[in-house]
Amino acid sequence: MADKLLLIKDVAERLGRSPAQVSWMIHRGTAPKSAMIAGRRMFRESDVEAFIEAAFAEAS
């Protein structure tokens, strides 16, 4: 089954950030992997989960 695609607002909610903060993370290159699809920034759910897991791994 294909990953669910998430919008910036969905990722912001998942990370506890505002959409503007996620946009800034994209600009800085510190956001989860994403792509432009049909003119919208999209994230694969698995990439967002991997981003969160990596943050916890670095904190240990």
C-alpha cells in the first residue's frame, strides 16, 4: 500500500509546529523529505515518521 501524502498543515500538526515554522524548516533544509506534486508541497507519511524517529535517536 502506498504511503499517505500529507500537506504542510498536516505535518505541522504532527510536529506540533505552525505551518509557517514547517515552511521555514523546508527553506533551511531541516524538514522531513518532501516534493512538489501538482503545485503543492507534499510529504510521505513514512518520511515524517522517519524524521521523528531520527530526532529521538539523535537525542539518546
